Amino acid sequence: MHCIVTGGNVKVLAKAVHSLSRIGDELYVEPQEDGLALRSVNSSRSAYACFLFAPLFFSRYSITSGDNFRCKMAIKSVQSVFRSLTTLEKTVEKCHIDLDKQKDRLTFTLHCKHGLLKTHNLSFQDSESLQAVFDKDSYANVFRAQPRLLVDTVVHFPPSLDEVTVSVSDERMWVRNHVEEEAEASKAMLTELCLASDEFDHFAAQAHNSVTFCLKELRGLLVFAESTGLPVSMYLDEPGSPVVLSVTDSVLEGNFVLATLSDDPSLRKNSSKGAHTAAPPPPDDFMNDDMDSYLIAMDTSIAPGPSNTGPPPPSLSGDTRSKRPAAVSHKARILIEEAEEEETDDLDRLPNKKFRSLFFGSVLPPSSQLSTQPMTSQEVLASDSEEEN
Amino acid sequence: MPLSTQSQGDDEQYVLVANLDNARNLSNILKAITFKDHAIFTATTNGLKVTVEDSKCLQANAFIQAEIFQEFTIREDLVAFQINLTVLLDCLNIFGGTTTPGVSTALRMCYRGYGYPLTLFLEEGGVVTVCKINTQEPEEPIDFEFCSTNVTNKVILQSESLKEAFSELDMTSEVLQITMSPSQPYFRLSTFGNAGNAHYDYSKDSDMMELFKCTETQTNRYKMSLLKPSTKALALSCKVSVRTDNRGFLSLQYLVRNDDGQICFVEYYCCPDEEVEEN
């Protein structure tokens, strides 16, 4: 692979790397026919981001077609190449990115003013494919706003805040901080903002949903959007279904996919490890969801049937990909992982790992991608048991 | 003014008396070499030289010529003592180091000779402080035997571009490798860190390169921990000269302008890291 980024695009690339660093510790690099994909995922697989830079973003973009090359490296190393953004803007004229497969090195060469040449040879590891499956076009609620609107909204929440809940109706969007049920009422501070539909460039709320997701990872995208001035599109669906935020222009596309908590508060409280069947689902959906979940479980060949742990508590629709795993525990903001944080029961862990593969693969019986997924998930067993934040 | 009238009569007792209207002209330059507690002060009729050393491999010298001082009187050919540099700097900044324009700390430095403390009279806004700092037997500064005749490669760069490189250096690298050559890459700084290696190349045609005189290709490695303190001197300077001799010893000379626009010099000498063979 050999590509050249010139002028202001170097800073855009740098900003994309910096915003990916807010998601995970590793940068996945995959030169594709349709552009260079830079991806990152957090350790609990509850947040995923991908920037795709079209060939036109580069002044030169050449890859060995049919190569299917992908690698990953510590994102800090790439950040060190683009350390000072202000200096980048002022002094860097162009940036060459070259892949040396023999030496397992990715070389970034920055041609700067005054005849200064900075060369960074970064070592990488081969990596598995990292691709989240999401279909934002099928989402019920779509919004688009200038980044300033979201930045101004988010600024009201303390940096330490983990989760926000976004609720939408026909004309309004509410953003409030999410407070755990267990938190003491006297110590909790609730902040809620209401945004009217006319503050958005586009506001289409077909389903009045309320989703809760992690704010920290969103901030990464906002920093990027604000600096590039690109409007942010937000795709919301039911709780449990990941929220997708995108920035697009003619030469790049950035997608941040964040898992959401699936259940409403009453369910969450009672959900506990191993007690899937015991968890009382929302009364109105109880019977249906139970059946749905069970049927879904039987359908997918991946999951060995949650029979030993019981069907996961309800999701509101038949969308198998995103629903099921999220419902398992009350910290279910993570689509796949959620149970890890609360559960130590091994039995419970297994199905969840399989669920992760649903997120990243397809629900259809084994494809080449899928064959690697379960392996990956099993490999990651140990690390996924770590607490998120 | 109160300082000079006070000690007129005492002057004969001192082997060294140095006056500065602005103590910052001394303290700023000393900060560029404060990586160890102790420093050797050597005074001659030319002025003051302050030396700091580290593990017998690194030496930093700050030169403050006699002309910088409003008064510089020395009654012996050579006056030398060792002193705690950190304490000295604390005293020089005793009034808090205010940067209000027009307000400065005046300094009168007096030394009676061997065994006596260094006496500092500091005045600001009519308030006078007297500090007496104990001195020790001066150690002989290392003679790196670095002489111009043995210099193989020399470049003079504007500090601005080198500052950028030094601020970005990969600190996970144990060494800083310097390559100087009459051909490509001309002048290269390299690091070998956890993530991979990085090279900063300065072309000989760069407008930042004021002088380029390289006679042979040389690559030398120096311990990063030893060279890191030189960044302070680099930050203060406007130009830096980088020289290596036939043994691979490194000499960095920094041209520093003080508050009044006067020129002082700071130099660093460093031994090459022995473990690596040159290629």
C-alpha cells in the first residue's frame, strides 16, 4: 500500500486518529478498494468506530488489489506521529503512508517545511477483521445536526459522566444523564436538556424511543466533527440497538457505533447473573419476547441455544442481531459483552461471547467471516471479563 | 543603589564581586543547566563559567561574560568553588520571579575566597535580602578533550526547528542516535522506541541550516536520559551548533539571548554510548 495525504487532509487524518483513540487502544488499518479504513473498538466491544477515507481523499492511493491486508497497532504510536496538531497544520506539507510487508512495518513520512523530513516506522501485528454490522438506514429515527449543537449539549455534562439517555418524540429530543437505579436519590444530580426539532438540520422521529449509551465515546466523534465542520447524523432505534453517529463528506465517512442499554429501568433492577428466566420482562411484551427470544435462539446456528441459561430477557423486536445480548444484564449498554461486568458465572459467559459474534458477523450460518468470529470471541474471554471503565 | 554604598568598604575582602541589575540574566541561564544539584563555579577576568556534570559522561557549561555584569571585579586569576545550584537558584528567585516590566531583582554576588560562603545581596523594590550559601571544594571539571581540530562534522541550526524535533522525541527510546554526513540524510536524529523507530532528517539545503560542514559519515548514539536536560538550553536558545569529533563525542553549543539582548553561551558535551558499534 502506498498513499499520500497532502495539505489540510493531514490534519483531518490526524484528528481521525485522535478521535479513534478515545474508543480503543488499538488502531485497525485496512486498505480497501473503496478506501483506507481505520477502525477501533473498545475492550468490552461496546463501542466501535470506523473512518473510511475514499481514494480521492489522498493525492495518491495505490493498494495491491486482492490483497486483503489488514493489521493493527497501538494507537498511541500512530498518535505520536501526529502529536502536535497545531504544528501539523503549520509545517506539514504532505504525509506518505507506506506498507512494508517484509519488515512488518507501516511507515509514515511527514514532509515538512524548511526541508525537515520526519519518518516513523511503526511495527504492526496481523489482525482479524474488525467490522461491525449495522444498518443505519433501517433505523426508525434519524437526525442530523451541526456539530456545535451537540457540543453545546454535551458540555453541560461533567466529563466524568458515563452514560446519557436520549429520548425522542415527534418534535423534541431530550438528553439527560443516566443515573443508576441503585444511586442514592440525595446524591444524584439530574441534568436534562431539551432540543427542539428545528435546531436540527434534519429530524425524523418515527418511533418514540429512549436509549442510553456511553457519553465518553461520543465526545471523540464530536471533537472530530467540530474541527472539520461536518454535520453529525444520528441514528437511533430501540433500546438495545446500537446508536450510530456519522459524519460524511465526499471523501470520508466516519461511523461511531455505540451500544445502548436495552431494558427499561424496571427490568434492569431485577436482572441478575444467571437469572435470565427469573428476570421479569416488561409486562406488555412478556409472552411475545420470551417466545421470540427462544425462537431466535433456535434459529441461529452460532449460539448453542441459551437453554442452559434460559432465553435472555426481552427485546422489543425481532432484530436478533442487536437485541438479545443487550438484554441479559442490567449493565447491558454493551451489546455483546454486557454480562461480563456483573457475572462471574462461566455458564453465563459463553452465550454472551457468542452474541458478540452476532454483532460483528452476520446472523447467517457460517461465512468465512463468522468462522473467525467465534474464535476471536473465545480468545478474548479473559480480557472481556475486565470491568469497562 | 543601597547595595553598592553599603559594601564599598568591604570590597577589598572579596576576591570576587559581581553586580547585575537584573538577576534574571543569571538565573535564566543557570536553569538551562540545572539537572544536578551541584555546580562548579569558575571565575576569571573573562567572566563566569558554571559547570554541571552527570555520571562522568555529560557536562554542561554556562558562560556569562564579564561584560554582562554591571560590575565584575576579580582579584585573583582564577576563583573556583562548588555550590548547591538548586539553593542558589532559589535565592536568586527569592522575590518570586515576577515578570512585571520595569521591576527586576538586583544582584550583588560576593565571595571572600576559599572556605567562605557565597554571599548574595538581592534587592527588589527597596527590600534587601542577604543570602549566604556554603561553598565546597571545587572538583576538577572533566576535560572532554574536545578541540576544534578534531571536529569531523559541524552544523549550525536555528533552534526553532530543532525544538520541534526534541519535543516530539520518543522517550521510550533509550538512545538518541545522531547521524551526520556529507550525503543523504545529512543530519538525522533517530529514536528506537517501543512502537518502532523514528527519524528526523534535516536537509543541508534547509533554510534552518545556517552552516553545514560535514566531512565524513558518522553515526553515534547517546543515552537519551543524558541528553534530555539539554532541551532546556535549547528552549532558551536561538541557534545551536552540533559538532562531533573523531571519537564520536558530541558538543552542543547554544546561543542564548538574555532579557537585555546580550549573548551568553551554554554548551553540552556528551560521550557516545559505548555499547553500540558505529556503522
